[in-house]
Amino acid sequence: MVVLESTVNISKYVGIPFKDMGDSLDGIDCWHLIKLFYKNEFDIELDDYYISALDTDKINEQFIKEKNDSSLKMNQWIEIDNPEPYCLVLINLLNNPNIFCDHVGICVDSEHFLHAYRKTGSCLGKFRRWKSHIKGFYKLNNSWY
């Protein structure tokens, strides 16, 4: 197994309370955690989706739409076979066979990813525990980090 190391202090992103559509350290949802991380650590502004983190059907529809239409936002991301530091981790929370993805996190090392979840707020998840829920890894196109 290749060991990945994070050069970012991840601890400042752990323990943020969950807030649907929240976009700050006072409260955050999964996508806004990714946005905040990329802005703070790499000065990269990611697009917003204005979709409730609780609306799994709309989240899934947006991911499918972008995955299948080369002119849309998802194409700023490249699918990769294995996790790399700071890549996106696409997740199907309930392993619903009718849903591709309804949650997202960010890889921090070879064993963990950071995500914001309604039950826990922002926290580190273990790849081993979430393996059956993970639907893919994506890195930012032309990433330099």
C-alpha cells in the first residue's frame, strides 16, 4: 500500500458542527467543507451548487448530470483509480443502488478522508470502514497542490 501524507493541518477542519448549506467554521455541510478547504488551503474557488445536503435525490441528479455532460462543472475534475491527497471521495451514504453519489469528502491520507455528516459534523472517516460506500475518487484538473 502506498502511504499518502497530508501537508495541511487537517485538525482545524475537524469538529465543525453540521449545518445544511452552512459554509463556515460555525456550521458546514459536505460540499461547503470541500469548498472551504480548497479556498483556505489552495486559494481555489470551487463552484457552489445551492442544493440542500439533505436532498440526496437532487445531489445524485447533479452528479449524474455533470458526469455525463462534458460541458458541465464536474469536468473540472478527473476520475482517478486510487486516492491522492486532497482528491474528492464520492460516497453513496446508504448504498442505495438507485443512487450514484449523495455525499462527498476529501482524502487526507492513505487511511482517512475528511467529511461533514449530519450525525457527526465534520470528522475523519476511515476508508476501510466506508469502502462499500465509496463510488470514486476525483482530482482537480490541472491541480498543482
